[in-house]
Amino acid sequence: MPLTDTFVKNTKHSGRPAGDKHSDGGGLYLHVTAAGKYWRLAYRLHGKQKTLAIGVYPAVSLAQARKARDDAKALLAQDVDPSTAKRESKQASKAAAANTYESVAREFHQLKAPGWSDGHANKWLRMNELYLFPALGARPIDKIKPKMLLDALRKVEAQGILSTAHDLQQMAGQVFRFAVQTGRIDANPVPDLKGALQPHVARHFAAVIEPAQVGQLLRAIDGYNGSPLTRAALQLSALFFQRPGNIRAMEWTWIDFDNAMLTIPAQAMKRTIHGKANGRPHFVPLAPQAVAILQELRPLTGHGKYVFPSILGSGRCMSENTPRTALRRMGYGNEEMTPHGFRAMARTLMIERLPGITPDALEAQLAHGKSGPLGAAYDRAEFMEQRRAMMQAWADYLDQLRTGAQVVPFVQKMA
């Protein structure tokens, strides 16, 4: 006689060690033990008696147990073992859980993060967690279509943060490419989205690049009535045109006064972790104008680690906001000039106003040089002399702009 919901709910264990079996027909029965109530299906396949575990009551109702029985019977009719099918289904579900977008992205991040800077690694994961994981994280990566990804990206685009949307598209491309490489999917859907997002025009750091205006800026810096350390940091920023962080964190041990050379260690450069650990240091030849400024600073900070220590002490270097605030006090807002803008200023004026300076030497001095043997070539003696002559020509050109002299482009042979 078939079971009823009332019977299934109210039946109790009789106390027999083996439990009690109540048949519903077709091989389905309820096995009641001291531990609980279990749905089981007894069936035969290839002459062997077998049992399929369907589930536990009340999580699996009588109706659900009957449907599972009918599904198992359908498999048996096709000569398929329902126990094997259930096991394979569980394995497939487990594999799908391991191959969601989030799991693959985290695996990719774990693989690549050791070679990235800490800042990039943290930003990469944080942006995925904020924007892509909520929309795509739980989906099997082989089921994600281009439209699904585009919908997630357009939600970010709709917030007006176009650069973030484009960055996320690039990050997603890395994840899908990794999924292709590891055999999870056959094709990367991201290239199909080329041009789908609104174009993003990158904003460059503001910089003063007209000679007369540069002269005004240099005179404003020389006349800055704030901290002499801040004034010197800005003066050297113009002369060195290195990244602001390298200027602020400059250490006295990096400076060789005898050979007029600033050597920035590889680990202090903007590079990957591998590049920081195994790369070459970056050399900045010092013109006499730069040496003079550094000599003036020695009595002030030469007893410590940093050329530009923080006013707060605690063994830290000058803060990022200090030179930026000084520029604002001089009347230069972020839309006109930034500490990073000295790099664009030097690059533009050297190319346009100082013929004879080779682009390769300039890029090497900007630390944009090629890696490997080609980059190393610009550290050799003959090219270092070229870079030294370039730095001297630049310092002399700034002096002419500072005094307001009529500057005529000149050709200096950079042998």
C-alpha cells in the first residue's frame, strides 16, 4: 500500500537495531532508524541487487522521493545505473563549483600576484570583488556569454566611471584567457566586446610645457617661502624629472657626490616584484646645479636616512601631498601642474627645444627604457656619458628659462 504524507510524518522508530522499512511501491521505501528517516530505492541491474540513497526526510518529501524513483526507473530503462549517474552528477556539480568565474579569477590572482606589486595585486582583486564577482562570480565560467559580461560592465559604465569599466574588461580578459589555457573553456568572449563600451580618454598629469611659463614656474619655486626642503624637492623634480615617489623617498646613500651620480635601487622603482628583485638600478647623472642643491641640504638632513624626511618624523619620507600643496600655494592647481608633471615638461621641451637629444636616451632617463640587454646598453659608459651630457644641457636650459633669457634651440652633439 502506498505511503501517505501523514504516515511518513508520524511514523516512529520501533527500536529494532536494523530499523524499519516502509514500502511505497516500485522499490521505494522509507527506512526509519533511531538517527532519522531515509528514502531508499531498491533496484536490480545486470542481475545484481542495489540500493540508491535518495535523501533524508523531511528535507526530501514523499512527492520528491517518488519523482526521484521515477527518474531512476527511466535511467534503468536505458541500462544506466542511477547510483553511477548520481555520483557523476555530484562530481560535475563539484567541478562546476571549482570552475565558476570567481574561483578561476582567484586561482589566476593567486598564480600571478607574486609577480605583481602589492598595490596592483590588491587593486586587481578588490575591483573584481566589487564589480564582477557579484554579477558573474557564481556562474560556471563556461556558461558566461559575452552579453552577460557586457551587462556587468555597463552597470559600471552607467556610474560614470569609464576607466574602471575598461580596466574591468581587461581584467576579465585575463581571467577568460587563463580559463582557455587551463582547459575550462574553448574561447575567450572578451574580444567580442571590442568597442562595446564608451571610449575612455585617459587623463594625463597636468604639466606646464611652454618655455615662458616654465620660466615663471621655476622662479615661483625659487621664491617659495615655505619649507626649504619642499622648495629643494621641487627644484630637483625639475632637474631630475623622475617619478615623484623616487624624489620624495630619495636616500643619502643613493648619492655619489664624487661621481655626481644618483643611483635609485631596483626595489625602489615602479616595477613588478620580479623586476624589483632582479632588475638593474636606475642611474641619474647629476648636473652641477643639482649637486649644489643637494650640498645645501646636507647640513639640514644629511644626518638621517632621507634627503627629504617627513615633518612628522617616525622615519618616514616627505608625504605625497607636500609638493602638491606647495604648488597650489604658488597658484598652480592640479589642472595646471602636478609633481608628476615635471616628467612631461622635461620630455616635451627636450624633444622640441633641445635638438640632438636622442629619444632612446631620454626614455632611458625617464626609466621608460627597454628591459633586458637593450635597456642595459644605456647603462654602459658611452651611453651614460650621453645621458650625462643630456642632463647638463637640460639643467642649463632651465637656468636660461629661469632668468627669462631669449632661449634659442641649440644642437648639442650627444656622442
